[in-house]
Amino acid sequence: MSSELHGFHILIALSRYYEDIADQLLAGAIDELKSVNASWEVIEVSGAFELPAAVRFASLSGLFDGYIALGCVIRGETSHYDYVCRESARALSDLAVRLQLAVGYGIVTTDDRDQAWERAAVDRRNKGRDTASACLRMVEIRRRFTAQG
């Protein structure tokens, strides 16, 4: 990551539905943002389905260089899982493309809590850190091409 990321201000939209998982994802994302001296704000929502709207509302402010969406959806006994996973991913992707937002997608989707914990724990494969890194890279790319235009 280049030193050009210093001074970037990032929104972290965090689904608190699974609080222990959310805390780990957030810790990893913050560690990554600290490593490049980026600043951040956190906004909490109830579930993953609400993350795209939170990102959109925040984008209206013009305050943020990038957006990180963090949460967890664990498969249950109904098709609700499929709808939440599909629609949250689609909506965040649409925002990124349609509005040219630098969005990091960090919604962990798993069959059970053990899988979720493996992907969230800061001492394991923390997707919060990975998502922050992806967001920062997209901020870099967006800046590169918008500066040329």
C-alpha cells in the first residue's frame, strides 16, 4: 500500500447481529487502517441487510474516501440466509459501480459459527483486515483514475 493513503477517511459500517464476530472483524479492520494512518468512523446497524443503506446514507455526506462493510450471516433453517447474502452483496456492488465508491465487502457468510469464527478472529484469517486492505486499494485506484480525468 502506498503512502498516498495517509489522510484518508474511511467509514466502517458494522452489522452487530453476531457481536463477538463483529468485534473481531472491526478490530482487524482498524488495525489495517492504523497501519497506513487512515482515519475512520464506525456506524453500527442491526444486520447485514442494512449495510448497503448505511453506506449510501454516509456517501451523501461527502466525508469519506472509502467504505468498509463488515458483518456476518450464518446459514439457518430457512432461505432467509440466501436472500440476505445475495441482496447485501448485490447492493454494495451496485453502490460501488454506480456511484464510483471505494467499497470493501466484508460480510462473512458461513454455514456455522465455527466457520465464521475462523474467518473473523484476529489471530486467524481475519476478513476485517482483508476488507480494509481491499477498500484502501480501491481508494488508491479511484484516486489514480479520477486525478487523471
